[in-house]
Amino acid sequence: MKFKRMHVVAATGAVAVMGTLAAVATGSPSFNFGAEAPLVTANLDETVQLNSDRIKFQTKGPTDVRVQKFVVQPGGRSGWHHHPGIVIVAVQSGQLTFTHSDCSSKTYGPGLPNGAVFVEGGDDPGEASSTTGATLYVTYVAPSADPPDFRDEDDAVVCP
């Protein structure tokens, strides 16, 4: 009996260590918020100034661009963070709630009143979460860095 208990304790410890290592390796303290390998990461080395069909896009120097898929499990959350540059989040399925540091929030998803797309940017921390689960496609446009920096961790905000 003692031998089996030691194996269970060792296995449980190994799972906890692997989870911690995975969080450290991805740079994210997220929970049930699975980032798949980036679909593409590329450098945009030229400045861009486009104004077309009432949409303006401008960079003032080289940028890094990444497109990535996330599968959020029910109860998943991203952890408090912010992004350098601009991030466009498209919710393919399910629902995702984004909460700002002032504790205001909106829920996004196909067919919802707020729509299925939102934009993040700036130094204000936020956290994404889903009670139902969701699949997201995220496009990052960030100032060029070596290595590329698409996400910065922030201290947790306590909302009532």
C-alpha cells in the first residue's frame, strides 16, 4: 500500500511539474486556454500607410506579425496580460469574455450583440475567459523585437 501511494504522489508531482514547465515555456499563466503553435510569424520590415475603404493601417517602423489559433476549454482564462502593438481577436465558435482592469467586460462570439471580433492594445491589463469554451484566431501586430514580443504578463486584478 505504501509503495502504491508513493507512486501516486510521484505521478501527481510529475504532472504538476510538467504543467508548470509548460506554462513557463509558453510564457503564459493561462488556465485551460490552449495556444496552438503559431500558424505563421513574419516580419514586416517596411513602414506601411494605407487608408482604404474607411480603414486606416499605419506602422512607423518594422513590425512582427503572428497569427495563432487558441482553443479555450470551458472555464478557461488567459491570465492578466497586455500586448505590445495591436491584437485582433476573432471568435470562431463559443463565447469569450474580455475583462479590462477597471473590471468592465464584454462577451464576444458568433451571433452575440457585441459581435465575434474585438481588438486589444496598449498597456492596460486585461483577461479573457470563457464559461462555455471557444475557438479563437488571433492576429498580432507588434513592434519588431528580438525575440518577438507578443504578450506581457501583468499582476492579477481583483474584480468584485
